[in-house]
Amino acid sequence: MTHATVAAAQPVPVSIPIRQILPWAVFVGILSFILLYFVSTEEGVTALFSGGYVHEFVHDGRHLLAFPCH
């Protein structure tokens, strides 16, 4: 009985152009900073919105991320 051998395929490196990733990275970074502001700072004197709606909406996330709010 004869056995056929198959040569192992060499992995081909994939190049990822930075020019395509950079706008998305900047966009995600800006959204992250906005989210961090609302979770960490949006309450009391520094509030952009009146009332406690934003504070109550992100209240549990505040505690989960160890931000004090009381």
C-alpha cells in the first residue's frame, strides 16, 4: 500500500494597513472617554444634564468599576 504525503502549507502573514485602523481606533478612543466621563464624573456640580437621570442610569456600573458616588 502506498501513502500519499501532503506538504504542510506555510502560513501567509496578513498585513493590516494602519491607515484603515487608525480612524476606528480614534473613534473607539473618543467613545471610551465619553463613556468614562458619564460613568465616573457625571453627577452633582460637574453635571452636563440637570437631574439625576444619568447618575441613576450608570449607578451600578459606577460601583462595578469602583467609582464612589455616595
